Amino acid sequence: MIVDDVRDAAHPQSTSRGGTADIGTLLDEGPYTRMQKIVVLLAAFSIVMDGFDGQLIGFAIPLMIQEWGISREAFAPAVAAGLVGMGIGSACAGLFADRFGRRMAVIASVLLFGSATCAIGLAPDALTVALLRFVAGLGIGGALPSATTMTAEFTPARRRTLAVTATIVCVPLGGMLAGLFASQVLPLYGWRMLFFLGGALPVVLGLLLLATMPESPRFLARRPERWGELGRLLGRMGRPMPEGVRYVDALEQARERHGGFRDLFSAGYGRDTVAVWAAFFMCLTAVYSAFSWLPTLLQSEGLALSVAGSGLTAYNLGGVIGALVCAVAMTRWGSFWPLLICCAGGAISAFAMRMIDIDQNTGLLIFGFALHGLFVNAVQSTLYALCAFMYPTGVRATGTASALAFGRLGAILSAFVGAAVITHGGAQGYLALLGSVMLLALVALALVRRHIPRRLPASS
């Protein structure tokens, strides 16, 4: 009987039949209602705060190093501690979200990184900063996979790629806002107030999410004891259901076998999982080399702190534009060529900047970092949409989180390598690092077999 129900529910025309409803059909082929858009907006706000708090440290590092009289290499462990926390948070949040729900994973992450960021304003030394950045990193790392999974599971399939990417693009958007915020706060109040105020904002958002954010309908569909809650949620989404209806997720359940981490390497998934992990690793090495060290690099090349900070702001602005353009391109042409072209653009722009005279062409260099940020963030942001397509519901959060967690190893590497490269290789070595990792990301993404396919205009 259950098998028959699942088979019937797999067909769009049998959305509700014999007391059974297919949640996949209801969501993917139904309207994109105002309530769903509000949930996606709330998830996006959490990612804005994620990018905002995650990048505050990059703007504050030059002043913190100056105040405590330490070298860049001595401060690298404090940067790395935050990135280690992000990696652990990414992995744990995915498992938590798949077992206990996407809603609490998002809310707990936002409250955690907001509170820890506030506390950094009281830090007496670099060791304390490292400990607090580790705690904040747990939340920053956890917010990304949980929020993107929430977005994917509230959005119809025809709009999912763009919606997920628009959510992830909020990371560089948050970083851009952090740059503007830091340019106003740092000169007047110093780096401690930067963290006090920067941490208070996500705490307020976390309380708002606690009061307003619902649970994912696809998550609720897998828990019969919560089907009443799911029915009320579907009613708010413009899909009223009769009392006592049974829910299945036919297409997703048909793709699943054992569930959990092992499915990421089951038949047909192993090669794609490894390739996507490698792509995340390379992209996050490039991204966090910029987030953590770009202002420090530019200041070491003789630029004023305000100009050095504008380099990272420009990088993030380019990232916002690039991610949105790449998402639109992927919606029309699929993910293969847009991702490979952007990887190539990231590599070419980095190597081309090595020919710029920083003293004579500062403006051109800032533009170059904006262009580089456009390409790199276009790849990084849309990788989440690729994960959302690759993996079924039961392991979607785990798949996304594990890819991000592995990618965080590249971010951690950037904490030490970035400091060393700037010290010993200057701008030339730094730009060579950025270009090389994007070439390797191109190779990894060329090996992925399960790319998002081209969507014909009639079905968009």
C-alpha cells in the first residue's frame, strides 16, 4: 500500500489521491507565494549578517596588529581559529539540520556568531580573539548550509538555482556592507566598537527569526508526528490540504537508499562529491585570502588604510554582481560553461593584476580586485546551487555542509599562506596564489558529471 501511494504520488496529476500528497509536486509545481518569498528573504538576511560578521576581522586586523605590536604571522592563528570554527560549524550544522530541522540550525547559528562577535570587542590579546573567533566561526559556518537548504526547500524547482544563488550572494553583500560600516566606525570609535555594534545586529536578527521563521515543509513531510504542522504551513503557502492526509516525497525518496554521509559516495555520487569538494577548497582559498588579508596587503604596499579597505569593498561589490549574473546564466544554459568561464576569468584577472604598477595605477588595481571578486564569487556562490541540485533531500544539507566544511580547509590554509605570501612575496606572490587556485577550481568543476542542465524557456 505504501509503495502504491509513493508510485501514485510520483505523478504530478496525482498530487492528492487516496489521502496521499506528494510534497515534491506541491512545492515544485505550485505557485511561488508571498509567504515562501518571505522565508527566503529571512534566510537571505541571515547570510547578509554571516558575511558581515565574517569579514569584520579583515578590516580590523591592521589596527589590532598595530595596537598589540605583533606581526602578521603572529596574528595568523587568530584568523585560522575562526576558519576552523567555520569548518566544524559547517559540518555539524548539516547533520543537525537533517536530523533536528533547518529552522533551529539557522537561528542557533545566527545567535551564536552574533554573541561571540560582540565579545571580541572586549578581547585583551590575540589569543582571546582566536578563542572568540573560533566560537563565532561555529555559527558563521553553520548558517550558510542551513540557510541555503531552507531556501532550496521553500522554492519551486524552476526558480531554485536563482533563489539559492541570490541567498548566497548575500555573503559578499554582507562583506560590502561591512566595508562601508567599518569605514565609518573605525576612524571614529576604533576596532572594539566595530565588533560591539557588528555583533549586536545578528543577535537582533536571531530573535526575529525565532519569532517568524517556519520549518522546512520537506523536512516536516518526513516526520508523521509533525504532519499537522505541515498542513497548517501548506495552508499559509496557498496549498490547503484536507485533514488526515499522508505526505510522501516520491521523487526524492526514490533517489535515496541508506541516508547519511555514506550516500555522498554511493554509486554515481562519489566522483561528483570529490570534485565539488575540491572546487570548494580552491574557491574558499581564494575568497578568504581576500577576506582576511587584502586590506593588510594593500596597506603593506604603502596605501592608506581607507584605500586598503576599499579594495575589499570593491572585491565584494564585484562578487555581488558576478554571482547574480552567473546565476541567471546557469538558469538559461546550465552550470557547466558558466562555472568554467568564471573560473578562467578569476585566474586571468589575478595574473593580469601582476602587471599593474600599484603606485601609479591604484585605481586600476582596485578595479582589478573588483573584477577578480566578480569571477571568484560567481563560482563560489553558485556552487551551493550545484549542491542543492546534486543531492536529494535526505542528504542535501549534509552534502552541502560537507562540501563547505572541506572547503574551509582551504580557507584555513589561506590564514597562514596568505600571511606568509604577503610577507615574503608581496603583491606578486599574493596574486599568483589567487590565480593558481582558480585554475585548479576550473579543473575540478570540469570533472563534475551531475551539472545543472539547461532549462528550456517553456519550463522556466
